[in-house]
Amino acid sequence: MAFTDWTELRKWNKEGEQQTLVFNCEDYKLILGRSNSEYYGMVINPLGENIIITLAMFETVMNYEQIISKGEEVMVGITREYPTKMVDELCNYFSKANKIDKAYLLWMVRGKEGSYLLVFASPIHPKQLYPQIAEFCRPFLNGKFFDIVSASSDFGKNAIENQ
């Protein structure tokens, strides 16, 4: 079982004292993916959203990439509702982590769907950082979608041009 916050944990166990471990997505992937693992999946917030994830589903999500087709219309710009708290926390996180050289937070509209777009440059391979950054930003999204792209990708370069 996994819980996204203390409120969800207390729905399962109302005792005041809790012993917990903090795992990120990669930790769960390692636990589920061990050849001798007795686990077939996990449940997130069992008394709330009750999200059941099998190892196959987990691997699909962890390796998911959206491909923007040539000619597909995508608009990128500054978000109307600027997420000041998220940006402040990201700046603190990036300065402490020493893994990000520069970052831009934009708004992207693809078809009819809008999302925050974080474009960043780092000496570390971006795919190693995506899960950590996504997990860090989740509490600040307020129901909005979030996409991450490397500044070294063609899309990333085009998105931050003139920013």
C-alpha cells in the first residue's frame, strides 16, 4: 500500500503514532520488479481513490512518452494563472539538488488540453529526473496536467526560444 499524504494514511490507520517509509516511484518499481518479489502490484490510497497498479501498468506509466506528431498544433506560452508557490518551491528544490542548470515553466495547449510545461537543462540524463520532478510538483498542480521536456530536445529548444 502507498499513501499520498498523511490524511490518506490516517483513513487506513487512525492511531496518532505512525511509522512510515518514504518511497519514490523508482523505489516501488524496484520492489515490484524483483524476480523473487511476492508482490503483483500496489494500491495507492486504499480508502480514498483506491488506485490499483500492477507491475505491467507501473512499467507502462514509468516509460510513457508522448510523441508530438509533425504538423500537430501545439501552442506554448506564459500561463495566465502563474503558480507562484510551485515556482518558488521548484527554485528551492533545484538550488539544493544541484542537478538543474536552468528551467522554464510555461503553459502548453495541445489540441483542447492544457498543461504546465517544464523545460529544463541538466547535465544528468533527463529521464532520471522526470519522476523526481513530477513527484515534487504534484502537490502544487491543483488538478492541472504537467509535462516535462529536456531543453536539449527539439521541442524544448523551440518552446524556450525567445523566453
